[in-house]
Amino acid sequence: MNPESIRVIVTGGTFDKHYDEIKGELTFIDTHLPEILKLARVSLPVQVELNQLIDSLRMQDENRRSVFESCARASEKHIIITHGTDTMAETARLIGQAGLDKTIVLTGAMIPYKILDSDALFNFGTAFSAVQLLPRGVYISMNGRIFNWDKVRKNKAQGIFEEI
């Protein structure tokens, strides 16, 4: 059996933030995905596409369209999108409404990958399995759960995703 390639589209978010010691703030340098894939010893073919590195609170319609266009033109049928959690549901909605014939899973982190006790690895691992097992559609994978794109929101008071 020849496994299908998985495309990972990187958009930034807390997942890929880095602590800048000089500025004393979280910023972006590059994606952590190559390191994560190596540490996880992923043996499937993976294509990492750096779409953008942006905090999702700054994400505008043009940024979301860029993510959608990457999904639409990708030859892979299995796609993971790393995304900031604050507007992840909005991007999932845009892609979900298009009805692409692909399995697309958005995931992110509440704590950056490089910071102790980050949820990034767990969320990414869950998304990596989910994208291979779920039927065609758009989903969000966070907090050990899988949500349909049209039935999820971020509960900002509790810092979790929940079904609506």
C-alpha cells in the first residue's frame, strides 16, 4: 500500500510563535513543522507549505482566501492547516462552505510549541491521525477532540473549543 502524501499548510498562530528575548514578546521567525515532523519520526510523505506567519487576530479576508486557495490547488487529498486559535473557526467556515473533495483538518495551540507544557505537539499529532481517518470534509482538531467546521467555536473564557 502506497500512503497518500499529506500537505501541511502553515499560517502561523501561537503554534509557531517564538519568544524574542530582546523585545520580550512572542514573534515569528519560521515554522517549527520540520522539527516537529523529525521529532515525531513521521514516515509518511509530507509537503510543508508556508502560506503565511500571522497571528490569527490579524488575519483578514485576504489571508483566509490565501489559505483556501492553497487548499483548492493542492494535489493532496489530505491537508492539515496550522492556524491561530482565535479565528480558526472563521477560516474553517470559509473552506467548509466551498465543499472541496478533500479531508482538511485545522489545528493550533494555546501555548507556543517552544514553550514548556505546550499543547502544540498533542494537537498536531491528533490532527495528523484525524486527517487520515476522517471522511472528506473540514474539521477542527483541538483539545483531544474533533469538531465539524460548522459546529464549533472557541470558548475564550475557558480557553477550549466546544461544539455548538
